Amino acid sequence: MGKGMLADRTRAFALATMKLADKLPHNASGRVIQNQFLRCGTSVGANYRAAMRGKSPADCVAKLGIVEEESDESIYWMDLMVDGGLLPANDVSELRKEAEEILAMTVASIRTIKSNHRKS
């Protein structure tokens, strides 16, 4: 898996995470979710970038595992934003869908790398 489309998408995801986080209310719940969401949402792109610089297939898979976890966690925080009444669903739905797609592509990439590594 090379640099390119997913690298661009994870970077755009980080930027969109920042914008969505800024929409959260400035109350106790909003601040906690904002901080957690910012950490995991921006981590997706940073860890994808690190994975592309992995020293071995195992290193790449390990770093992609972090991308998988952080993407899934981002979905969790977005669900709490909506379920907790902090933001309307239509503010969150597009970015949530993107997180799901990044998660699915990451899982598929991990499987491919593992499969290719086993064959060699």
C-alpha cells in the first residue's frame, strides 16, 4: 500500500475533526468529548503516515492497527456527540461516514499486508 489517496483522506479527516470539535458546546461534557475526539481524530492521519514509513510489514500492520483503533474511537465520540444532544446528527453524519470508510479501508489493508507477508 503506497502513499496517496488514503494519506490525503486521513489528513482531510484530521482537518474536518478539528472543525467539528470546534462546534461542540463549551460546557463540561463538550470539553471532555472535544479533547478526546481531537486526539483520536487527528491521530488517524498521523499514524497512517507513520505506517507508510514502517520498517517492515509487521511494523506497518502494527501502526495500521492504531489507525483502526483511532478511527473506531472517533466514531464512538461522534455517536456520543449526537446521543448526548451536543450536536445534531446532520452535523456529524458526513464525517462519521468518512470514519467508517477509513476504518474499512484500514482493516482491508491490514488483511492484505498480512496475507501477502504470509505468502512470501
